[in-house]
Amino acid sequence: SYDLTQPPSVSVSPGQTATITCSGDKLGDKYASWYQQKPGQSPVLVISQDTKRPSGIPERFSGSNSGNTATLTISGTQAMDEADYYCQAWDSGTVVFGGGTKLTVL
Amino acid sequence: EVQLVQSGAEVKKPGESLKISCKGSGYRFTTYWIGWVRQMPGKGLEWMGFIYPGDSDTRYSPSFQGQVTISADKSINTAYLQWSSLKASDTAIYYCARRDCSGGSCYVLTSGWFDPWGQGTQVTVSS
């Protein structure tokens, strides 16, 4: 089966840049999406197709994908960005989620 | 507004059956795959399967094949997830989500993203 690996936790100071990685075999040959989940809430799409930001998602969220790693970058991180983040890709018609990364803003 | 509204929380005993629902609105329900995702307490997201309400074509994750049944009633824009015999390990929050895509990728179920998500249904199985 195909695995996506994320760091369990990332910490960032307010106003700084947060980088969350997602690693998988030849992930750059696939599209990656990213979801934000705050405590007690449903996941929300923040990046689709590696780099596309849905309407309503702040410009500080951006994505990239190359080689074996997809990356979610949050520039000028705010306290409201503290959440769990999940990457997602497809492999042979099945959906795969990464294990999730808890972003702490401190 | 595109929206998925799920049925309310359930508390069941082991061995009981259960069917939860996900009602779509604000878009053509029959032309988008609906997926189901499990989130066990304190854990991450797990894809369970999809259904295409237009013709009820259904795909399951190997991990959930035979454990649950996904169905849909297109006349009322509703997808379902059901269990015939619940176990304590089925305790989780279950989300439905619409699979979206763009261009040619929409014709094959090998890419896409999930948006929006339902509010989740908490299922608790305890004796």
C-alpha cells in the first residue's frame, strides 16, 4: 500500500513561516491536497492540486510538490492557524491521507 | 452554497446495526462522487470508500471492504454508510465529503480533492 508520511508536530512563532512536509514514493508525480482541521471541527480544504488555493483561503497558505515531497507553507503564521493538517493523494484509484501534523503557534 | 449535512450522533451496543446519512444540497448531487472518511478518537483521517449517486457505482478501501456498506438515494440527494453488526472499534467520527476535480481528471477516479465536508457523525458503540 502507498504511504504518506508527515511529521507529527511542527511549532512556529507568530508571524513566522511554518513548513509542513508530506513524503511519499514519487509523490511529485501525483497531485497532493491539504486539509486543515481545528479541534471539534470538520476538515477544510486549504490546497488542492499541489498549489491551488480555494476561494476564502488566505493567501498566506501555499503549496508545492516535487520529487518525493509535497510541502504546505504558511507565511506570516497566525494564532488562528493552529490546527492539524493532513495531506492527501491518490494511488491506483484509492485515496491516501497522511498521518497528520499538529501545528502549534507559540 | 454547496453543503453536506449529516445525521446526528448515535449510541449503539455491539452487534446492533446502524445507517447514517449525508444529504447534499446546492449542487447536482448525481454528478459528484461522495466519499466517507473515518476518524477514530485522537487519530487521523482514513478513507473508507466512495459512491457515485448517479448510478450507485461504489468503491471501497481494502481496509473497509466487507465491513461497511455505502449506498445512495439520488431521489433525495442522500448518501448512506451502514453497518450490520457494530463493534466497539467502530467508535469514531464519520465524515462524508464531496470529491471534486477539474478537467479531464474528472473522468477517472484517480485524482481529485474533497470539498466540502459534512459536519461529521459521532458513532459510539458501547455495551
